[in-house]
Amino acid sequence: MMNISDIYHKFDQIGCLTFATIDKNIPQTRIAHLFAQDEEGLYFRTMITKAFYKQLQDTKKVSICGMYPKTMVSHNDEGMPYFPPGYTIRATGDIKEISLEELKTKAQKNDMFALGVKDIEKYPAMTTFCLYRAWGEVYDFDFEMEHRPHKLLRTGFAFGGSAIPFSGVRITDDCIACGECQEGCSFKAIYQQEDRFVIDPEKCDVCGDCYTVCPTDAIEIVINE
Ligand code: SF4
Ligand code: SF4
């Protein structure tokens, strides 16, 4: 299981990230970055004068995502979009505001926080939030299968007591083992297990190709189970 430090370094390699909040039922996004991590969580800053701050205070929740490497969409020989192998990462969860005094205490042991303190002393309207309970996923992709025989490797993570909900597709007992889904799965995510077929959630893109070909409707859609 990835720990907070592993998760931070995946985000930090990207740098600028998309932070999503909700404002009166309307989604809002902006670009920001994480500046520190410790055993309590992941840390970011904003100013108390921004709408972002009000949304964070109102909901106490945030969702963060990014992609590495940053890339322009080019096209392969077939004219389809081409992405060099890389990963996306997202984390969603609960946040709390951290006082300057708490930040200064952390800064005594960790230089990442010292830089945060320096920034706040320069810009007094700035404040810090900690994402202390969250779940998420690294979506490692190699769509052209340049380095391995499957396109995806998804790794879920959670910290602070959060569980990892499952969303995706799953084959039920109605499977008659005809194999049509496996034939059509370009992600190589379906394998046979005795007299039925199974979807490997770490390799599945939830593209739906199997769902549309199954003759017995044996594939179910699961959302946040
Ligand atoms: S297409 Fe449907 S019935 Fe056929 S193997 Fe796949 S899940 Fe089973
Ligand atoms: S949803 Fe797409 S990637 Fe997942 S098993 Fe079905 S065909 Fe394969």
C-alpha cells in the first residue's frame, strides 16, 4: 500500500495540480500545488480572501488530480491520440486548516514547512490546509503497450482512516463463459478462472466494451461501493 510520502512524491513530480471544490452545488477548479507532507497528511496553501478558501471552509473537502508527464496530445500511425507512458493521480478527502503556530512547530523538524512559514510571513492573508483523510488512485498508463503486455496498472490508496470505494465493472454469476468480453477487451483486463470470466480492476479502464457485447448481461456497473 502506498504511504503518504509515496503519494506526495507522485503529486510533487507533477507540480501544478487541479484542485476541485463545490460552491453551492457547482463544481469549481483551480491550479495549485502541494508543498509538504508528514504522517498527518498532505499540505497546500491559499489566501483567506479567495473563493477557494470559502469553499474549503464550507465543505471541508477537496479533490486533487494531475498528470505526468505533461504532454500535448499527438497522434499515432492510425491517427488516434497518443500519450507517452505516464500516470495520473487523484486524491479526494477531508481537510482541516492549520494555524501558523502549528506550521511553525512542524517547521522545526521539516524544511518543507519552513518554506511554508516563510511564505505566510511574506503574504499574511495566506493560510494552510491539511488533507488528513483521503482515498485515491494512481492510474499508470502505457496505452501502446510499449513496456508491458497491458495498458493500465491502477493502484488505490487511502490514509487517515479512509476506505477505498470501488467503482467499475464486475462479472456476475450470469456469466456463461462465452469469452466474447475477453476477446473485445483491448486493455487485456479479463481472464478466465475455471468456468467463468473475471475482470482485473487494476488493469480495467471501465471503457464499457465488455458491457456492450455480453450476451447475458452478466456485467454489472458498480459506483462507489
Ligand atoms: S461476455 Fe458475458 S457471458 Fe461471455 S464470458 Fe464475458 S461476462 Fe461471461
Ligand atoms: S470495461 Fe473495458 S477495460 Fe474493463 S474489462 Fe471491460 S472491456 Fe476491458
